[in-house]
Amino acid sequence: MKIIRDCFGRSVRMTDERIAHILQHLELVGMEEEISLVLAAPAEVRVSRSDETVKLFYEYYARTRVGGKWLCVVVKYPPDDAFVVTAYLTDQLKAGETIWRQK
């Protein structure tokens, strides 16, 4: 298990099981370090519209296996905990309240 400090200063757990789940998406193979970087210094963070305890961390990568895409790292923040749920590449950011924007 890896512990990552997010841009809000909270410790986020990324378990081996979650890493294995994420890497089932072949386009993310080789991007394990980028997942940590996005949590620490994202371009933008939004609150999920379907679950207010979930935050979506975004950073744009011009060069991925599938072209220029946003890397989204999904983190759940139940009381007294925080953990990575999943990560994926996307063409656009999901709707939701922006709570962090890189300056």
C-alpha cells in the first residue's frame, strides 16, 4: 500500500488491489507515478455530483497511449479516511463543483 499526500494535505491510501484494478485499463500502464502526481498537484479538483464524499482530481497529459487526455483520479473521503477508488483517462472533466484549481 502506498500513502500519498493530496493537494489538501490529507493522506490518501492507494492499495495494491486498487493499483491492480487501475492497471487493468491498458492505457494507464506506465502511469502509476502520474496518479500520485495528480493527487499532489492537480490542475483541478471537482466534487462528484453523485457522491459528495468523492473528489475527482484532474491533470492533462498531452502524450498518453491514446493521445492527449485528462487523467482523472477518483478519491473517496469517508470520515477519518481517504482512498483511491479508480483512475481513468477522459476527453473532458465531469460536471461538478470545482474546489481546487491550479494557479
